[in-house]
Amino acid sequence: MRKPVARCLAVLLGLAPFALAEGALRVAGWPDRTVLDDPLVGFAGRAPLFVLSADGSQWRVDPARERFFAPQSFAASKPPGALRVFCLGGSTVQGRPWSTATAFPRLLELALEAGDLDRSRDHEVVNCGGISYASYRLVPLAEEVLAHQPDVLVLCTGHNEFLEARSYPVRSSLPRVVTLPMAWLAGSATFDALQDALGLRPVAPRTQLPAEVDTMLDRLDGLADFDRSDAWRRSAVDHFTRSVERILTAASARGVPVVVVSPPARLRDCPPFLGGRGARSAYAEALHHEAVDDHAAARTDYLRAKDLDAFPLRILEPMRKALHTAARRHDAAWLDADRLLARRCELQIVGPERLVDHVHPSLRAHQEVALALAKLLADRDLVRLSDDWRDRAETTVRAHLAQLDPLYFAKATAVLDGLERWSRRRLAKLERED
């Protein structure tokens, strides 16, 4: 027994300097980075979303970025006691096919103003929804808004992960028993410090993306760049998981509470966009099960058809699971907007009653999400709501909607009609090529 014990002691003694160095560096806060550069993609340029107004009183969305973001502003000097919330995501957050005036961030702000017991408190809910913005583009945006004294961050993402052409490194074929220790070593503070000290930090090859979104669907032959392989899809899901983790880690490091919203995806009356046999077959089975009133089986088949879509424009279920896992790990509040809206739909399956297309909520759905968020903030003791807050909020929202210019709604209808015509033509072409 003496020889094995002696060997173990020798190994432990040899590892002791490394353990001491690692512990000392961690205590010292090394590395002093909460959000690192994305190892998988880089950007040709990175300008801040918000710029100071001429008089220095407000931060406003840079007009140069209003192709993707709607005008928003908040006070440069945060009012004492104010509640400041930033909502990050894609066009679902922005409120398409309408705009920010009817999106859930604005309706949340109205609900808080109406129901907060502290009537003198300022409420700032800032809509940072970027059209076609994927999670990896939200990481630098999260880093920016976390510097603006937020009290809460709301994150709703997952639908746009497949829109831009990217490449990923080939996954290692080494067994996990080898790759896991290697990954831990590469992520250690000691290894990181040695790389910096010796100037050996590698610059990994990565996809360079333009400063703003360039979706494949916006280009005539854009889908020729789309990688349909299972390996690429798995890498995209992994990239999504990493991006969400980085956002939540950054918020946790600054002590900012996060509400993670699981985005809704329409299943009923929404066939796969670029089917493939498996997706079309699953959708047909869903229709059959719906016809015979087997609603549980219908929902399962609808989900399978969505996830088998050759060009996913709706969040995949593995991504939804990763979103939930990250929220639990960081003790973030969780709002499953998909299930919330499904309960208001026929057969308890998200359909046209609550989503006007494949991912965008109806006006009523935005109101329901806003009210659910207000309750979550109260449950987390971030606001104190009156007993009749819901009635007050709904009255305030109705008055707000009534005073909007009818042209606002007419423009949204035109946008939706145009998108439907465009998608029918485009997807018919894709199906023929498929």
C-alpha cells in the first residue's frame, strides 16, 4: 500500500503549485473579463446602439442603426429610485409587423406605471429588439446596456440563429474523457495568465460578419450559402447556448437580475418553410392527429416538423431547452411565453389566435406577455404592485391603443401582407429547387 500512496502524494505535490496559482488568480479576479470576444464570429465593425443627444440629456438609438432598431431613448442621468429595464431580442421584441408602441416592452412600462404602488417612481422600459438579430449579435449589445445602470434585463431570443451564413470549426473526434480535461485547462485562470504573459494568445480563425445583419433570405441566391448538414446545425445550437451563457454571465457579474423569455413559435397552420421529406411527413401526421382529436400527438408532430425544417426560422426545441437550463443555472426568472400563449389557443397549440405569422405575436399576445412580465417582476420583489394592478394596467393599455393613429395599424397590415406575398413566392421557389 505504501507505493500507491507515495505515488498519489507525489502527484498531489506536483499539482500543488498549479492549484495555489489558480486559487490566487481567481481570488484576484483574473481574468478581468465578463464578456470575451466571440471565438466563433467577429464583426467588421461595432458601433454602440445608443448615442448621447446633442444636449447630453438622453441616450438615443443612433439614427444610423434605425434600419434594424426603432427609435428609443432614456435619461442620461438615471432618476433616483427609477426602475430601468432593457429588453433584448429580435423582431418579436421590437413588435413587428407593428412597432414598439404596441410591443410588450412598451405595454410592460404602461402596466408598471399604472400598477406600481410607488406612484412617484419613474419607469423606463427600453426596447432593444433588432430585426433579424441573433443571440451572438445580442452579446455586445448586452455588454453595452449593462453599463447604463439597468435594474432588470429581459432576454427573448432564439428565432434568428440560422439567418446569416457562418462557418464553424470541425468538432474534435477525441473522446470526452480527453476533451473535457483539455477544455478545463484551456479555461483556467493560470493558462489564461500564461498566454497573456508570454504573448501566446492564439487568434482562432472565425467567420467575419458585417457590422449589421445580412440574412441569406435577403439575397437572391443566398440559400446557396446555407449549410444543411446536421453538424452545422449542431454547431449553431452550440453557438446559441454559448451566447446566452455569456449574456447571463455578464449580467450576473454586475448583479443585474435577468428575465429569460422563451419565445413563442407558431405550430398550427404553419407548414415547414423548406420542408424536406421528414418535415413534410411530420406535418402531415400532425394534421391527421389533429383531425382525430389526438391533440397531444398533434403537438408532438408539429414540434417535430418545426425542428426538421431544412431552413429553421423558428427556435429549435434543443435551443429552448438550453435557454431554460441557462436560466436555471443563473437563477434568472423564467417566462415561457410559448406555453403562456398556447393556453389561449385552440387545442392548446400555438396558432393564428396569438401569432400573426410564424413568430410574431398579435396585439393581444403582446399584452399577455407584458402582464406576465409585470407579475414576474413583482414576484421577484423588483416592484410592488397594487391589488387591482391588472385592472389598472388593462385600462391604461386600452386607452393607449385607442389613441394611436389608425395609420399605425394600417402600415402594419400592409407590412404583413407584403411579407406573406414575398414568403409565398420565395418559398414556392425554394420547394421547387428542393
